[in-house]
Amino acid sequence: MAKVFKYGGHALPKNGEVDPTIDFLAKQIQAGERLILVHGGGPQINQELAVHGIESEMVNGFRKTTPEVFEVVQRTLSGEVLRTIVNGLIAAGVNAVGISAADGELIRAKVKDPALGLVGEIESVNPNLLLKLLESGYTPVVSPVGVNRAGQGLNLNADLVAGAIGGAVQAQCVYFATDVSGIYRNWPDEESMIDAISAGELSSLAKNFSGGMAPKAQAVLNAVNSGSKSARVFDGRDWKNVELALAGKVGTLVVA
């Protein structure tokens, strides 16, 4: 049974640095784990937008995406970030394949809200390409750049992509490596972090969430409610937490 690992942009190393997370995941794959990686890249997009003097606003965890912003998003996510992760896995001995969420009919989306511009809302997921890659011994790495049925590229939230894929492949677990320790009962009070919670209880709590935690909670619920056996949210900025998360020792576990 496959596992899905959502690699947050905050956890990515700086250019030229060796990534211990990639090395650890590579060892898991070589030991027989079937992993699908989905990556974000918010900090990298912010950096590239700043270089070009392009302003971008975040609204409830979603980036307002004009055509000008989308060009940077697509180039950064499906180019720089995707290739960095794939190249790191290859260097660690893993036969990795980089694709976007648009490829192979994996995800089709629609515009979420015209006020947000080219931000996509997932309409359908077809995991056949991912399953065939896994069966053939490849490790898929997915960038959250989608497309609608008219061929227009759309900026997708990486957490939601990971959740949708996790549900579609009926993953054993979807791991959300992010920049917070887990899910907080009283967001954003870190002292209120939850060790384990049911999807039903989280659904009630999530109504009070804002910022980046709102789509994250929705992604977790989507994953569990659509077929994933469980999901775990943890702080992925320290690679040692990745090992602990896969061992079930850190973060917040969400079950059906």
C-alpha cells in the first residue's frame, strides 16, 4: 500500500545544500516503501516574485494568482523545486520521475474563485499514472500545478493535492510535512496541539481555522474521507521529525 508525503516548501533546503530528508526518504524507498511525493514551494515563489518585483497577496491560505504571478508559480514549482527534489532522489539512488498535477489526467481543476485569479479547485483525480509508475519501480514526485479542461494552467494548493491523491490511491497514510508542529485545538495556540483526532471532530474544529491551517485541515479531511487510512501533520523543518513521523511519534494523527 502506498504512502503520500507532502513536502512543504518551508522544509526544502537552500540551493546547493544536501537534503537529509531526501536521503532518509530514499532509504525508506530502497527498503520497499511505495512513496508518492507532493511538494509545495511558497517560500521559493515569494523569493522569485520579489526578484521580479511582482506583488502577491495571500487570502485564507491561497495565493492570488494573476497571469503574471502564475508564470512565476509554474516556472518555480514545476521547474526549480520539482527538479531539485527529483535530482536529490536520483543522487540518493532512487528512480524518481517528476510530473505536474496536470499530467496524465492526474488532476483536473476549475477556477476556485474569480477574485483569486488562476487558483484551482480540484474537480477530479485519476491515479492511474501514479499507480503504473509505482508498479514499474518509479517514485513519482508531483508539483501542484494543475489544468482545467480547456488547457488553462492553474495554481493548486499543495496540501489539497496531496490529500486528493492520498484518497485516490487509498494511501496507508498521508504525511503533511509543514512549518507547524501539528493541528492545534485552539489555533494558533501551540500549547493546544492535538496528538490524535477523528475526522469528524476535526471537521467541527476546522470551522475556526484561518490562514494556512484552513486548507491544511481541509486537505487532511479530504484525504481521510476519500479513502486514505490516516493522515499525519507534523513540523518537517527538522528532518529528524520525518523519521519520527513515519514511526508515528510526532505531530497530529487524523483517522476516519
